[in-house]
Amino acid sequence: MNLKPIKNEKDYQLAIKEIERLFDIQNNTEELEKLDILTTLVEAYEKDNYPIEPPSPIASILYYLESRNQGISVFIENLKCQGVSEEIINTALNAMTQS
């Protein structure tokens, strides 16, 4: 595959296949440089064509709790220790249950 800008889905798929082929390449080779350039091109294409929206605050909190095996009650107690008011906590909990 010749290195060239990724302008459409066909170019993108070809670049992905080439990256997969080069994935286990040896260090300090021309092929490694090609892999580096291809991944940069793919990242740029994906940024423009497949943007990832940031998660909602609720999704962020739920992920945080899940990833730490932490229950909501422990999380709420930590918020209170940080000075977050009951009113704000209750407003957030109401918003979460209505989503």
C-alpha cells in the first residue's frame, strides 16, 4: 500500500488492513515508520468522521463507580466530605433516576 491521505471509507478500510498486517513489525524498520504514519492518518480520519462525544456527567459518574467497585452510598458520603450540599446531591440523584 502506498501512503496517501485517507479521503473516503475505502481508503480507511485499506489503511486499517495494512495496520493490522504491520501490527507485530520489528522495531527500527521502514515498515515501523509506515505503521506510525498510517496510524496517524487513521486517527485524523476517525476524528473527522467518527467523533466520540464526551460522556454525560451521569454516565461518567456511573463509570467511576463501576470501575472502582464502589457503591453509590460511599460516593455520596465522599461528596459530602468534600462539601457538596444535600440539595445538590439530591438534585443529581433525581436527574439520574429520571434519565
